[in-house]
Amino acid sequence: MKIINKKIYISKIPIEKLTKKYGTPIFVYDEKKVRDNFRRVAKAFQKYYPKFKLYYAIKVNSNPAIAKILINEGAGVDAASINEILLAQKLGLKKEKIIFSGNYLSDDDLKAAIKSQAIINLDDISLFSKLLKFGQPELISFRINPGIGKSNVGEGATTAGPKAKFGIPHEKALNAYKEAKNAGIKNFGAHMMTGSCVLEPKYFQKITAKLMDIIGEISQKLKIDFQFIDLGGSLGIPYKEDEKELNIDKTIKLISKTIKEKAKYYKISEPLVCMEPGRYFVGNSGYLIGKVHAIKHSYNTFYGTDINMNIVPRQILYKAFHKIYVDNKINQKKFDTLLTGQICEQTDVWSKDQKLPKLDLNDLILIENCGAYCFGMSYKYNGRLLPAEILVNKEKSYIIREAEKFEDMIKNTKIPQHLTSLK
């Protein structure tokens, strides 16, 4: 995003032009930013630790066009469900290019996982014996909870530690790999996802050391080798103005240094290193654009927009901060502003804490950092449906998902015959 003469541009297109073509609200993604974000991480690994693979955590934004950009750059897919595996396969990926890290899996999930031939990363020891009922994979990985976790976007996004629902407690990890070895598994991986949106390079050094200590001890006690370690995602982006960007070069340098030192200490081979960023790859590439449709002077002044709570879920669930801009009013004096949508819920007052320029009817507002956990977490409610998604590449734009219509609201519903007659 850039500002030229107070007008907001995404890549080379003013948002006013985009809204005239596609209407509002719309999600808009900058293709170049997605590619640049991926290449930044890949370049750092190539520099410090060439034995690596990057996977896209497709849960953050499952639009096939967005995923395809990253696949074309060389990414695999980290899938959290069978449908995400199917999506990855639909996009041309197979076997080791897909990592399946579901949790609390059903028998149907496990059966489908075996059939897919994806790398299976189990969230609990109890799942291993269930998995064997459907086949024995050539390689198995376990997700380990190291007892520590960190999140810059709220406790609800912390994915490790005593309160987290994810992973095998590190004290029990040895038993998991022992059971797998006794069952005849020859190849092993280890996964640890401890944080969310972390911006401190030294934190990644800390969790890498923790995982290497765990696999080093297991390797020595069980006489097994680890083909890979997966450090999860966690690479953060700054949402607030006082937050600094994560130094990717420094982060990967510290990760590389730690792996090499620990491998030497435990006398084990240096493993393939995997990471599965989602937010870092696509978060800052996405924007949500809406329009002011109504101004109500009540006990407070409310500015009504066509951006509803159902398409800004992070603000409601996590009280997350996303900076808001007003087109043609950059650098104007700002005031306390209440922004609301059109849904019959008080929680639909989705922005309360940001000062904005004085708003008028038909003003265009833009919310930044909407590429991850925004459209993907959106839902239908009050008959307010999901907006279109647009991809921008320099001066060109493309619809990559049509806006929903009434027919989509009732799609797949049925009325029993006995309810169809009028009385």
C-alpha cells in the first residue's frame, strides 16, 4: 500500500478505482507482497541453512489463487484438516509436499491421511495406534509441546504451554517415538509450534534449542535419526505502529547457528529444517475496503459501514488491532471514532479505539494486514454474506472469489415435504 496525493493505492491501482469496479466491501491482495515475503524467508535459509523446506499454513487464507502463488514460489502446504489436504492436492501437490498437522483426529481423518500419503504429524501418542489400523506410514512425526509458548496477538493464540490444547508434553515425547520405533517405523520427524506472531529473533533461537535438546536426547536413547524438524510458523508481522518488523535474516541465522551447535553436541546429523509460515507470507498483503453508508448522532456518534463483524472476526475474537485509513483524508486531524457494521449485535461496533479523520458519507475506509485469519475466519450472519476477493498485480486486478449472493445463503439447504404446504 502507498499514499499518493492523499489517495490510497494497492500496488499501482487506487482503491477508488477498485471499488468502482468491484463495489464494497472487498478483500484485496497484493501478489507482489506475497512473493516478496516468501522470497525473504527462502533467501535467508539459502544463506545460512540450505537444507530447508517451506510450507504454507493454508488455514490462514485458503483462497486457491493465494496458495498457488506460494506453491509456484516453491512452498508446500501445511494442512490442518483433510479438506486442506484435498485442496493442496487439487493445486498439484503430492506426498512430502504436504504436511498434515491435525488435532483430535477421528478415524475417518486418520484413514484419509494414510491414503493421501502426506507427511503425518500426530498431535498425541494415542493417535498412533489408531493410525496403524489403516496402514503404516514410512515416516512419522509428533507434535511436541515444550511447556512454553508465546503470542503477540493474545493468549487465545498461544499454541504451546500448560494451557494449550496442542501437542505431546515434552516429558512424554520419548514414549511416543519408542512406540513408533517398536511398531517398525524407520524414519522420524519432530514438530513444535510454540508461538503466534512472534517478532523477537531470540525467541526462535530459544525454541530451536529446546526442540534440538528434545530430539538429541531421544536420538541417543533410542538410537534413531530424525530426518527433519519442523519449527512451525510463528513468524510475526507488526500490527501496531510501535511494533518493529521481524528481522528475518537475524532470525534464520540464529536458528541455523543453534541447530549446528546442538547437532554437534548430541553427535547427530543436521536435520532438514521445515517451517510453515502463514501470517508472515500473506498477512500484510491483504486489505479490506469498505464504505461509510450512514452516520447516526445518538448518545454517541456511530459511523455505519458495510464492513460487518462477520468479516472482521479478529477484532471481535481477539480484540486485535488493525490500522484503518480513510481515502483522501490522510494526515487530517483525527477524532475518537466508533465504526459499526449493519448486523443486529452490539458487538458489531467493531472499532472503538482508533482516532480517525472526520468521516462523511461515501468515504472509503481501508483496513490493513487483512491477508491472514480474516476472510478465512469470516462467516455468514444476519443475511450479511461474504465479500469478493480481488488479486492485484501491478496495474491489473482479478476476481479470485466472487461475492456471495442470496442463492449461496440457501445453497445445500432443504425443506422437508411436510413443511412445504401453505396453511
